[in-house]
Amino acid sequence: MMKQLLTAVLMILFLIMVASGQELTGEDIIQKVNDTMNVDTSHAKAKMTIVTTSGSKRTFVQESWSKNKGEKNLVRYLEPRRVKDQAVLMLNNADDIWMFFPRTQRVRKLATHAKKQKMQGSDFSYEDMGSGDAFIEDYVSKRLEDEKSEGYDCYKLELTRKPESDLSYSRLIIWVIKENFVPIAIDYYDDKDPSRRVKRLVQSDIRVIDDIPTAMKSVMFDLNDNTQTELEMLEVKFNIPLDDNMFTERALKK
Amino acid sequence: MKKWVFILAKWVFILGVLGLSWSSLAAQEKLEIFGYYESQAMGTGLQGEFYQLFTNKLRVDLKSDFSDNITFAANFDYIHYLGKTEWNVLDFLSDDVTSTIPEDMQSLYIIAFSNDTFLDNAYMKFSFKPFDLTLGKQQISLGTGYVWNPTDVFNIKDVLDPTYEQPGHTALRLDIPLSPAYTLTALYAPEETWEKSTKLLQLKGAISHFDYNIIAVERVWPFHDYTEFDTEYMNFVDVSEKRKMLGGSTVGELLGLGVWAEYAYNWMEKSGDFYELVVGADYTFDFQTYVMMEYYRNTLGKSDYKDYDINDWMRFLAAEQKAICRDQAYIFAQHPATDLLNVGLQTIYCFSDNSVAFVPTLIYSLSDNVDVYAYLNFNLGKESTVYGKNMGNGGLIRLRAYF
């Protein structure tokens, strides 16, 4: 009887520990974040609004498709007319990038350093938009003390750039919602100075779409320039059939 | 007689594409109409005067998808010029060159800008799984170079403005995807006879993180002899000749740098063979500054500037050949000063005559669909060189509104 009681107590303690997530390491959590973010296929339409230091706004609408958990990506601009039909194809987790310029009908292959460039002058770089397994492949994760962020109970992680990585940020601090493993906020630190925060991403309006928890709104704050860019999802679909032929130079020019 | 038959055939071809397109358009619900209006002012200080040329350009594009497989696209351009619309090339050249020209011919070296309305592109594209067929007047972009493209026998870019759109060319183009990474392209650009028409074959592929292509072209190259005037045609004597070109290009990444190279060897029917070579590299720093360098060699260009003659200058300025000097370098740096403003500096250096041009640039976004592009150009080389002081210093400002 005593033995059964002890087993039951141990079981309850174990379940409490599991429920509170104490057993999860930083690597476990970032793996779950990666699994949540990188669904097999996706198709989205999004509106990007840049708010400049002077307060004026620039708005872009883009359509994107991804396959193989983000290994293949295609982004095509729909608005404004100035950039309509410009498109970016990223393959092999963005190690291969091609850009299509409709006015000159020219496709230009870009080196990976182009990921550091601002997307249409916004506060998002191509690198910030995330591709494949960057959180796992390029950073070492360490779990910090749990914190509340943006009203959610969160795991707090510190990601330190691996020496062999050429990504732009020396480290990241990420707040991950315990309930669904959505990264609700990310702080980005300077390439050379790991103590200097340069950008902050805040996500909101989490909805479950095709069983995937999805942040419908993301705002990137550039803390150096005091500007911000908002990315709002207009339509999202997950796990839809996408042909491999969509992710070719031929399709890029369509 | 034969010539007229081919001219007629060419027009039937263009009008056929347009006719077919318009008749199908009538049945369409969705025809996209868009384009831009462009207002441009250009100025140059020359011989103590500052000359100005103003341009108004309206481009109207039409586009319609007849089905998932068939697309029609076209654009009409109207260009209106104002200001100094006639430029005598001799005003830019040194006495060494102009003194070789008889006095009664000195008024013939005029480059004129006259108002123009034209059909720039009009084509139909048929896309099916085994091939893409593009029929009609279309842009043809070849090669990986940014400023110079040795394998592009159709276009010559403006060194000061290399990303400006190029004109359309009437052609039948067939692209056959052999695999996701490999494409075979065959192109036929008709002229008055089969012999004078352009034939092109290209294989594009990828190995690791490098794209490459191999290209073979046969084309009649339009050349003039600018020392002899043909009074029957009221133009300089046409000395066009057939050119056979074999070349290739590649683009990829090496040690973190974007790198590209392009090479073309040209066998000429009458004049001497020559080759062109481009190698380039670019990089984006973490602080967002983008830098690019390109080296260009064209053995049609002269290695000693004292050998530049009137034919070299005219063929270069009339865009019949890509360079007058043999070896050049282009260096470009650009930085986003704010989220709406990009500032840059282009430097073009000619190794053959030690001349250099500095071209500070500016791109500003006035609104979602209106932007401003401007540059100043300072030619600092000595007289008679390609970027010499006598070419004048000036600049350009261009406002473009998209609709």
C-alpha cells in the first residue's frame, strides 16, 4: 500500500514537472519552435507597412509559397505597381537566391550576403524573414528563466551564434509561448557587440489555422533608426499540395 | 523585290501577333493596363555653356492571361524631347580627331533626339510543361554581368545607367526545361533573309551553388564607316558584317562574395576577331552598405588612347560597340541612408587611357509609386580620353510615377 502511494506521488510530481516544462532544454524548445514554424508547405498573402522616421508609410502586398519545411521559398510582390511581379526564389534554405526584375525581364542570382539587405527598404532583412533551420543550424540555444511577455507565459531562450555561422546577429533572445511554441518576441543583438540590442520583433493575433498556431501580425522595430515595419497576414494556408516546378527559375519569371 | 517580301513578312508576323492578341482580348474579362510616366532632365557643361535636354516618356503596358498557359503582353512608348535635341559628337572630341575630318563633313556627326511613338514589346507566351514558346517583340536579356554583357549581342547598356530597361526585339524563342536546373533555349530573330537573321542556342544549368550557361549566336552586326557618307541613303556607309559568337557565363558565391564571369569570342566575317571578358564580385556589409566591382576587357577597344579615331568614337557613342578602350573597371557602392533614400557612388576607370568618371547617385521614394533617381557625372581624365574633361560634366534627374 505504502509502495503504491509512493509511486502515485512520484507520478504526480513527474506530471507536474512535465506540465511546467522543467525538463525541456533550450535545444528542445527551439526544436519545437522550428517544428511549429516550418510546416511542410504553406501559401500566404501578406501586407507589409513601413513606418519611416518622418511618419510616412510605404505599403507592399506580397504572396509567398514555401515547401519542404521552408527549404524552398518563392515570394512575389503584388503591390504597389512600382514593384509588381518582382519575385525572389530561395532554395536550399536560402543558400541559393534568385531575383526577377519584370521591367528588364532579367533574373539575377544573388549571393547569400544579399540576405542582409533590407526587404524593399523595410526593417526586415531577408534573413529576418527566416528560412528553414537557421535557429538550430546557426545558433546554440540556452534556456533562461521563464518570463511573461506580451501577456503570455513564455520560455525565455538565449541563442548565441555559432562561430562558423555568417548570420548578422551575434545573439538573439526569444520569448516562446509555453502553450503553443510560437515565438512571441525576439530581440536581435549587434553583429560585433553582443550587448547592443538593434532590433525587436513582436508578434500578435495568434490564430490556429489548419491546426497550426500562427501569428497574423508581426512588427519589427529598428532601435537604431527608430523605424518600424508591420507585417500582417491577409491569407494563410498550410499543408497544401505544391508542385516542385513552382520553385524554379522558369516559374520565377511567370 | 526580295527585300520587300521579307519586310512584308516581318510586318505580317508582328501584326499577326497583335491581331491574334486583340481578337482574343475582346473575349477576355481581365486586361491589365499599367505603366509609368517619366520626366527627365539632363544637363552637361560643355565649352563654357550648360546644355539641357528634357524628356517626357509615357509607357503604357497591356497584359492578359488568356488561360493558365497563354499570356499576352505589350507596351507602347511615347517619348517627347525638349531642349538641346541635336548633339554634334565632334564638340566632345579633341582636335587630333576632328582635324582628320573634312570640313564639308563636320556637320554630319549629329546624334539627334526626335519625338517618337513606338511599339516596344508585343508578344504572346505559350507555357506548357515541356516548353515555353514566346512569339513577337520581346526583351532579350543575356549574361550575368551587371554593366557589360559580352554574350548579349542584342543590347548595349548605358554605363552610367545600367539597369534601365532595354528595347524589345522581334523573335521566336523556345525554352525547353531539361530538368529543374537545366534549360535549353533556341531563338530566331528574323531579318530580311535567313542568312541575315539571328540564330541563338543556349544551355543554362547549375553545378553546386553556381549557375552557368553556354551560348552560341550568329548575327549580322550593324556597323557604319563614319569616314564615308552615302548620299543615296543619306547616312554613313553601312559596313555591317556577320558575327559568330561562342561564349559562356557563370554566377555564384566564393568565400562569402557574390562572383560572376562572362566570356565571348567573336569570329567576324571581314574584320578581325575579338573577345570580351567580364569578371565581377559584390558584397553586402552588416551595416547595409553594398559594394560591387566589375572588370571588363574588350579587345575591339584600343589599348592606347592616341589610336582612338572617329570610327571608334562614333561606334561607341552610337551604341554600335560596347567600348572604345580595352580595359575598364566599374566600382559601385550604395548605402540606405534612410528607409526611403539610397545614396551611392559609381566609379568607372579606363586602364587604357587612365581616365576616370565619378558618378554620385541618389534614389528617393517619394510615395509608394513615385520615385526619383538622380546622378551627377564628373569626367576627370585628360583630353581625348574616354572619360576626359572634354566629355563634359553634368547630371541627370528622373522622376517616375507608376500607374
